[in-house]
Amino acid sequence: MSGVGDAPGDGEVVLRAEGVGMRFGGFAALSGVDLTVRAGERLGLIGPNGSGKSTFTNCLAGVYPGHEGAFAFRGERLGKLSPHERARRGLARTFQLPRPFRGLTVIENIRVPLAYAGRHEATETRAMACLEGVDLAGKAHRLPRELTQVELRRLELARATALDPVLLIADEAMAGLSHAEVDQILALLFRLNEAGTTIIMIEHVMRAVTEFSQRLAVLVAGRKVADGAPREVLAMPAVEEAYLGR
Amino acid sequence: MSGATLPAAAPLAAPRRMGHGAFWLASALAALALVAALRALGSEYAYFAATFVLQYVVLATAWNILGGYAGYVNFGAAAFFAAGAYTTVAVGKAFGLPLLPCIAAAALVGGALGLGTGVLTLRLRGAYFAIATLCLSVVLQTLVVNWDFVGGSRGAYVVRPREVPWPFDSYGGFLCAVMVGLAAGAVAIARTVEKSRLGLGLAALRDDEAAAEAAGVPTLRLKLVATTISGAMMAVAGAPLPYLGSYIEPNSAFGLAYGVNAIAMPLIGGTSSWAGPLVGAVLLASLQQAATVTISSAANLLIVGVVLVVFVCAAPHGIVGLFRGQR
Amino acid sequence: MDPDLALLLNGIVSGLLLGGLYAAAAAGLSVSFGMLDVVNIAHPAFMVLGAILVALLQGATGLDPLLLAALVAPGFWAMGALLYGAYHRFFERRGDEAIQGLAFFFGVMFIIEIGIVLAVGPEQHFADAAWADTTWRLGEIDLPLRMLVPAAVSLAAIGALALFLRHGFTGRAIAAVSQDREALRLLAIDPVRIKRFAFGLSLALAALAGGALAVVQPVDAASGHIFIGRVFAIVIMGGLASLGGCVLAALAFGVVENVTATFYGPSWSPAVAFGALLLVLAVRPQGLFGRAA
């Protein structure tokens, strides 16, 4: 196993996970996961289906307040903070399947985070700027059901970025998209990262993960089995076995 | 929460929309005009019919704040309504207070009841909330039936005061004017909630609570605010009831008619805006008021049931939705 | 024996018998609400409809009420299949089941209730059976057949249903609907067809429970109200989709209600029972006998 997985660069530690675990009934979906993420980093979190990636995301986002271990976000213990309190502190996540507010128009979807958690005034121009960032301004007054799959993914990202996140967890934002569409979303994530957002990408599309990540962490059966530079991690026998020897 | 949210509404407003102040003013003017028109008519039956219809406007509007905006179905509207009515009886009997302070007391009782129900059940899925409100209705009715101070199962008589407040010609006229005021206030409150940050948050959690939380919406707190406002307003709707009929007993005060109407009216009118419950209540309550004169009260309620089922199947966005072109 | 103790024992025993009836009333809902996730609040109204039909038929034919209940059950099954068809078409498929679907069943409940009043009037109806006036005695404890037979028949029907869900092909498919819709699709089973069948089954159970109810107590159009809270309480306490939990919860519920009625008067028993449900919802939402929420 590689070292503690210190990030490239030596920026401020944004997120520190210590011994994070989660049980459902008797089944340990996640156990003893340590992870450190530094400001501005692009981290890929990979693993086979059911390896605990989504469980980790939900623990971090505050969906499972009863998890084991602890998270510190920008030096603050998250404890039992509810999801919205974490969102307001700059911890944003997207959902695996886009979950727009179906009864609200595209721009109203963006207004929700702006009104409740944004650190700027929730103006029309600001909402519009968020939509322009994902190239949805032209559809501001449509309903989500009128959008295509990739547009829904972009709306999902826009809603997360409207929080002005310090850390964004993109949970399989590219599943089921075409080659060109994956490139669109990747470009968006790169742009966000350049603007200073730390990003954890959870992804099955390996091309996207390897292109995007500066560092890879691998979960297998709820445990972290590798954490380090992508090329080294992918060459590790344990990782190969997890992916090929299933 | 709600107090702090209101200022944020202004920058959110679309350019052409009427502001909150203007809407409140318009509601007040409409209420004055209605009172003046009824006063000109001057018939006791007109007062009674108008009061009957307007109590449903308040009830349906109140129900819709939780049921329509937040998507939590309250089957126990009758419980809140009756809680308001019995607050009037109890407070009136205990302290000898007239109607207006009783209405304020009813708002407190209904709000507390709504908050309590919310605290107990709102962490659960929507269906559980609906069932819990049904149970609340049974529990409250049992308490009232066993509470001799307010008449128990025999019911209680409420005597209308002899002296009628100034500009009104009869107590019926005064009661009707109070109801007009309550209805205008209820509609204005609903519209303010709907167009404010609170309304936006409720609409978000109605569609997807987990996504709303992830977007920073404090869903539990918002739901509690909504149950409290809704509960308080439903109790207010029931507070004048004892004076309307001069007699009140548990079976009719907790009657299913209030529960079904409170749901049917917003759904028929349309749940997504303040206009829906208003339209639905005026239509359905007028229909019932007209029908009680001509056909039996059972057949009359059957109409409500059938209209409800037909509307939820055929026009899921209600009458207002039909006019807006199904968005 | 100490008279208070005898009273308590009798309260418990007749509470258990009452619980058998409640189990029948709740088992159907455990199928529709617990397994199919259809919040059919009109379930008790269907039970009352069954009870009044059985009472009227019994008056006309003189046949045994529980036999009559079994005879009307297929009609209720068909009614349930139709009703689910409408529910699926208008709400489930549109994804509108939350508010609109609840309101739909609320309206259906209301129509049944008012329909009964208009058709046969608001008065109470009652079914008589040859065995109903016999009471077995075990020492100080009374076992009235009026309660015992309906309870036994109810529990037998639930047992048969449990066997069917565990071993029958369609039964296993119903159980699968509640857990994993994808698996059904892989087996090339149409989940809508399965749910239609299962919903029909839940109403057939309601008819059976209605027949039992008509023997135990006089029934009128509004008798369903009190059962709404009761059956949902039982199904939730029982852990939604578990028939065994449902029976245990029903027995517990019957005992609590009956003992309260024995010692504090019948007008208090609903408050105690529903207070219990509110507590369960607040403290242990996955039910007393359930596994997970």
C-alpha cells in the first residue's frame, strides 16, 4: 500500500477523513477509510460496483449521520451536521442519476441553492451566470423534463456549483454519456478546478478518470486498497485484481 | 426562519410581478369591497352563505401551504379545524372572551398542534405523515368527547352576544365580515409564502428532499414552518364555527366533510399557486351550499367525492393548471 | 380468582380475539401498502362495504356469513384489479402518486361511504350465524364463538396467504415486486400485472375481514373511519411488508385497546391505540417487528 496519499503540492488540507465506516445491518459497506484531500486537488475515487464509493459520498455529504469515524472539512469537524449545513459550508455533491426539481424551471433550480446557501446575493444575473457556465442559459425557462440526458447532468453540476463549493464530489457525472458528451463534462470540471474548486471525481469511465485525476484512491469491498499517483496505482496488483479478477 | 426569508424575495422576483405590499393592499381592498357588497345586500342568508364559503377558502388555502407547496398530505384538516372551533368554546367559556381574541388563541393552538405533529412525523416519508394526521384526528376527537368542560359528546351551545359591534347591522353580518378578513389574510399569507424564499425551498423539497438538502435547503425546518403556519390557519378557519351555528358537537366538528373538502378544493383548483385553493373553495363550497337547499346532504357530499376523483385523474394540475396550459 | 385478575385475563383473551379480526383487516393492507407501496386509505372502506354486503346477503339467504364473505371475495378481487389499473394509469405511470394518488384513494373512500349511506341508509347492519351465541368457558375465561370463529378463520386465511407468498410462483413474484423490480424484468414478469393481481388479493382479504367484522359487531357506513388509523397503525408497527409482524402487532393492538376499554371505558380506547401509533412513528418508524425503515 502506498503512503498516506499526500496530495501533489502542499496546499491547505481541505478534507481529512479518518477511519470512516458504515454498516447496514450486519453488512459493512465501508470500513476504516482514511483520506486526505488538499486545496485545488483533482482526486479520482474508483472501485468496482458495490465497493463503497457511493456510501463514502453519502457519509461525507451527511446523508448517513450514524457512520463510524470522522470527517474534518477545512479544519472543522463535521460530526452530525445535516446535509444542508455541509452544503452551506461549501461541500457540494451531484447525484449519480440527475435529480432536478421537476416542478421548477431550469433557472429556478439554480435559484434554490443561491437563495439558501450561496455566499453572494441571489440575483437573477447570478443565476443566469451559473447557467451560462454550463451552457444552459438558452433553456433557463424550460422544465427539466424538456432537457436531454447530458443537459440534465450539466444542470446537476450547475446546481452544485451555485453553492460556490470549496469541494465538489462529482458522483458518476458521466455514466451513460457519449464520447463527446464526456468531453463536455470533463471540460466543465477542469474549468471549475482552475477556478479553485477542489474536486473528487467518482467515476467508472476510466478514460475520464485517468485524464482528469492527479491522484487516484481505490476502494475495494469497503476498504481503501490504494492511494497515489494514477499510473502507479493502476499498475498495482491489488487494483488489477479488483478490476479484472472479479 | 420565515421572517428572515422575506427580504431575500425582492431580488428573486421576476420583473413584472406584483410586490408583496401591493398584493396585501389589493387583498384588503377586495375584502372591503366584498363586505360593502354584502352589507348592501343585507340578508341574513347571504351572510350565512358567504361565511360558509369563506371558511372553506381559509381552510383550503391553509391546507395548501403544506399539502400543495410542500407536498405533505394532511388528512387531519378536520382535527385542526375542530381544534380551532373548540378553542373558541373553551376560551370563551373560561375567560368570557369575545370572538376576536378566541381566533388569536385558536391560531396559537393550531400552530402548536401543527408543530407537534410535524416534530413527531416529518422525518418520515410523506405517507406516514398523512397517516399520522389521520390518527391525530381520532386522538383529538376522543379527547374532546371525554372533555366535559366543552360539552363532551353532547356538544355545547354558544350564545351570540346581544350587542353587535359598530357598523354592522347584525351579528351574522359581523361574523361574515370577520370571515372575509380572515379569508383575505389567508390568501395574502399563502401568496407571500409562495413567492418568497420559503416558497422556493418548499417547492424544491416537494420535488426531491435529498436534492433539496444537498442544495442547502434546511428541509426539516422548512417543513416545520409550513406545518405550523398551515395548522394555525386551519384552526383559525374553524374558530368562528361555534358562532355560525350556535351549537357544536364533536361528530360534526371533526366530520369527514371538512377533511375531504380541505383536500378536494386545492386539488380541484390547482395546488401550485394561491389562486388554486381560492378558486376550488369558492366553486365547491358554493356548489355545496346551493345543493344543501335542493338535495340531501349525503348526495351533496357524494358530488364532492366524485368531482375530486375525476379531477385528480383527468386534470392533475387543477383548474388553474388548465388555464396555464399544463406546465 | 381475584376478580380484577379475572377481568384482566378476560380483557387480554378477548383482546387477542379482537386482534385476530384486526389482523385480517390489516393483512390486506400489508400487501397493498407494505409490499406494493400503494397507500390505499380506502382499504377499511372496502372492508365495511364487504361487511354490509355480507350482512344484507345473510339476511336474504340465511347462509353462514363467513361462507358468504368467501363468496363475495372474488368480486372484490376483480374490483381491486380494476382499481389498481386506474391508479397505475393515472398516477403511478405519471409519477404523481404522492399527493394525487393519496387524494384519489381518499375520494374513493368517500364515494364508497356515501354510496353505502345512499343505498342502504346510515343505520347499523349485523350478520348472524348459528354458532354466534355459543360461549366456551375455560375456568374464569370466556371464549365467545362470536369472536373466536372469525379470529380463527382470519388467522387461517393469513396463514394461507403467507404460504402462497413463500411458495407459489405468483406469490414469490409479489414478494419480489416489493424488493427488486429489475429481477422481475429479468424473469420476463410484468410487474404491473403482478401488482394488479396482488392489489386484487388485498381487496379480497378486505371482503373476508368485512365478513368477520359483521359477525363481531354491528357495522354502519362510517365504521371504516376508526379502522383507518387501526390498520395503518398495525401495518406500520408490524414492519410494513411482514405478515408475521402484522399479526403480532394486530394481537398487541387488540389487547391494548380491549384492556383500556375494560378498565377506563370504551371511549378512551381509540386515543390509547392511536397514541401508541404516534409514539411508534416518532420513536421507531421501521415498526416494532420490522427490520429496516
